[in-house]
Amino acid sequence: MGKIGKGVNCSVSGCGNAAERSISKDQVTGSGLSVSGDRRVYLCHDHYKVWKKATKKDRELDRVRFK
């Protein structure tokens, strides 16, 4: 059982919602979210959607590069 299953909160400053996803801190740096954490960042549903929308172009380019 991981930290999300144990009930960790969102890592975005000012948010106290329960986290649903965990991603590396390196992936979050370009999205504009202010987060705290060492290596892993935990995001609630709303902030995950913000991150996903902000990094859509970069993630798409990464997928094309591996084909």
C-alpha cells in the first residue's frame, strides 16, 4: 500500500485535499504549480488536471520522440 492509499494530502501549497496521483518533482517544475516535497509530488484531482493541461504539449513531444 502506497502513500496515496494511506491518505496523504496534496503537495500544492494551500491545498488540503486528498491526493489521487503521485508524479516526480521534475515533471511538475514547468507547470507553474508551487509544490513542496523531495522527490515525489502528490496531487489532488483538481491540481492533476491543471498539471496535465499545462504540460500537454511537452508530454506529447516526449511520446513522439520514443516512436
